Amino acid sequence: MTINTREPLHRVTETCAALVREQWFSIAGFVVIVVNAAALGLETYGGVTARYGLLLRAIEYVCLAALAVELLIRFGAELPHPSRFFRDGWNLFDLAIVLAPLLPGVQEQVTMLRMLRLARTARAFRLFPSLRVILTGIRHSLPGLGSFLVITVLVLYVYAMLGWMLFGQAYPERYGTVGQAMLTLGLLLSLDGITDTLQTGREVSEWAIAYYLSYMICACYLLTNLLVGVVLNALQEAHEHERRALAARNGPPVDPAAPGSAQDPAGPAVRAVSAPPEAVADRAGGAASDEPAIREQLAVLRTIIADLERRMPEQPVGVLQPAPHRVGAGHDAAAAAEPRRRRPRSARRNR
């Protein structure tokens, strides 16, 4: 009875897991995200809403139903172990999007509903590994970005104080206080209007050239390169993390001393010879990483064949000669005297 109960459950789990692994499943989820975002954007046009309001509302319900079906399929893939489904942060995020509009008081808040619908676009990071790597890289770069923010604030504060001392009286609307000076320098990080600012600064003090040039080098160039370095380092760590996670999902690494491996003590050549043709064909059609092991097995096979050829007796084809038997110590003397006792046939005829 237990077996009959588990068999349908196992079939449902396998079917759902196969659907989740399919590429078209992710593409369909992305299409739903795009349609939902397009419908949300069309609602900002008053004429479109007045004319196609019911259609846009129907599209919203269809997208919500598609999201619910996707969640059910993902839950079915983890049916033997439901706790795995709830340990995934993306599943909890999707549950919050689906269940939040059903809460009392949320239906009346149009802004909240639109925020929830807008949050569905973030699900694109879940469907594609490349986007997940970027999101993981952003998360890993947060500690480095915090240090970068501290350095940026210190640089802006130092230059804001210098700007207040140089241009505070001439331009109080931009350098009248430290806060206004930091806001002005923050806007200058993009180098927008730096030429006009430098010209107006030179009218007040000749130190404006050194002030703005040093600010461009320290704040605009060095800090920007530092930010790029932090982000690239975080993206590299995210790629390595994604690669390790993929390797963990594909299975544990192969033991070098396992039967059939290249370093098997029993001998890879024996494994290769005794393997069935199907296994040999599968190994030959495997990944490029298995080529060194196959070449090593072929080299061992060539060595064995060469050794067997050296041990074979050199004799004409069809002539069978008995193998020599070593009787004792006198066998060597008898073997040495044997050529003297034998005479060629020509000598016997002459005699």
C-alpha cells in the first residue's frame, strides 16, 4: 500500500522537476514578466486605460495565475522534501508577491498593488543564471561599496571645506556652507559643467586651477576606478560561487582511485579491455576532460601489446617447437655442446 502511494508521488515529482529543468520553462516565465511590465506601463496612459482597462485587468489576472502555477510546479519538484522549497529565498519572494494582494486592506491601496506588480519584474534575476551572477556580485560588493562610500565622503568633505574657504564669500549659493559645497562637488563628479565652474573660479582666485584639477584627479578618476575594481572583484567572486554551486548540483567529484579511473591501482588498461563496447563508446564520447585518461589507457595497452610481442618465440609460421626445459645445473653445458654434436645435412651427404 505504501509503494502504491509513493509511486504516483514519485511520478509527480519527476514530472515537475523535469519541467523546471526545461529551458522553455524559464523563457515562459520571462515572457510573463515582460507582459506584466508592459501592461503596468500602459496603465500610465489615461486614454489606453479608459479604452482597454478591462483587457489590462484581465492580463494582470492571467499573469498572476501563471505565477501561481509556476510556484505550484516548483513546489511539486520538491514534494518529497517540502522544507527545501521554503529554504529558497526566491520561492519566498514569489509567495509574498502572490499572497500579498489577498491580505485585507491591500486591495484598496492602488499604489501598493502597483508596487507589488512592479516587484514581479525582479523575478527575471531568478530565471537566468547570468542575471543571478550579476545580482550575487552586487550583493558581494556591498562591503567594498561601504568602504568606497566612506572614502568618497571624506574626499568630498575635505574639498568642500577648501571650497568654502576659497569661494564661500563669492558664491554663497554653492559654497556658502559645507553641505552646499559637498552637494556642488557631488554634482561635479560627472564632470558636467566643469569648464564653466573652472572659469568662474579663476575670477575669484588663481588657486581654483589647482583646486579643480586635483579634485578631478582624486574624486573623478581615482574614485571611479576604485569603484570599478570593487565591482569587478565582486563579479569574479560571484562567478566562482555560481561555478561551485553548479558543480555541487551536478554531483560530487570523481575519486581518482575509484574503479575505472585513470589512477585505479588495479590498472586502467584492464578496465578498458574488460569494459563492454557501450561503456567504451560512452567514455569516448564524453567531455574533453576525459581525454587524458583515455590516452593514458591507450598507452598502457600499447605497452602490454609490445611486451607480449617480445615474449613470443621467433619461429616460422606453422612450425611448433617444444619449449626448452631446464633440468638442472648441467643443462647449460649440454645446451652449449649441442651445436657441436649436430652437423649440417650437406656434411652428412659428403661423408
